[in-house]
Amino acid sequence: MSAIANVVHRRMKIVSALAFGGILVSAYLVYKHYTDPTGTGFCNISDKLSCDVVNKSIYSEIFGIPVALIGVLGYVFIFLVSLGIALEWNFSKLMHVLRPGLVIRLLYWTTGGALLFSLYLTYMEIFELQAFCPFCLIQQAIIFTIFIILMSVRYSIEEDVEKTKACEFC
């Protein structure tokens, strides 16, 4: 295995571990969305630091679907794709055009979209709700970290292509 492949596979393992953590955090937020109507629990520290204030607000659903559930599905996608890249799954068996480089770019852009949506939700927490959900903040840190790692993966691949004039991930 080449040096760039080692770097990519190591970083994708980190991404898959972070995505698994994101699944757990988002799943807990889905649970909180549907339960605990009294607003009790360790996640509700004050009026300004509360999962329930944020997770049961008008911004917690899109077309009746909890944002946290969308997060679970997004993290499952990131987990499976990053794990697949780390374990060298042959995505082209699913669809001929799904070469590793394209899969990495799709993962990067999907994560970028998720990060933008997460930033929008953070904006709503700050300026509209004036309250913060601790688990939402953890989730936002996870998606930001994943995006930074994927950015470094793309940069490493491009740098390797310039040096070797060959592209293992194209």
C-alpha cells in the first residue's frame, strides 16, 4: 500500500469513529425530542443551557422530521462511506462511476453541507432561541472536525498527485 493510501485510510478510520460518536449523540437527541416533557435530566442545566429548549423548539423539525433524526441518518452515511474507504470497499460495484476519488469528494461535499446546516442551527441557537444544547454543541464539534479531516484528505491526495503525477484515488 502506498504512503498516500496509508494516510487516507488512517484518516478515514478517524472519520468513521467520529461519525459513530455523532450517531450516538444524534440518537440521544432524537430520544430527547420524543421524551422527557418535563425538561428534567442532566442535559438541562439552565434556561440558557438546555437540550429541551433547543430540541423541542420550532427549529428542531423540518417538515415534521426531527433535525436530530436527519443527523443520525447523515452520520450513518458518513460512517459507512468513510469505513468503506478505510477498508477499501469497491463502491464501483454499486455504481460504475463510484471510484474512490469521487466517493471521497462526495463525502467531502456532503459533510460540507452538513457543516453549513449545523452552523445555521448554531445561529438559531444564539440569535433566536438564546439557548444552547450541550449535545448539539458536541455534534457541531464532531461535524466540524470531520470536515477538517476530509479537507486534509483532499489536500493530501492533490499534493500526492502533483508529486507523483499519478492518482491512486482518481
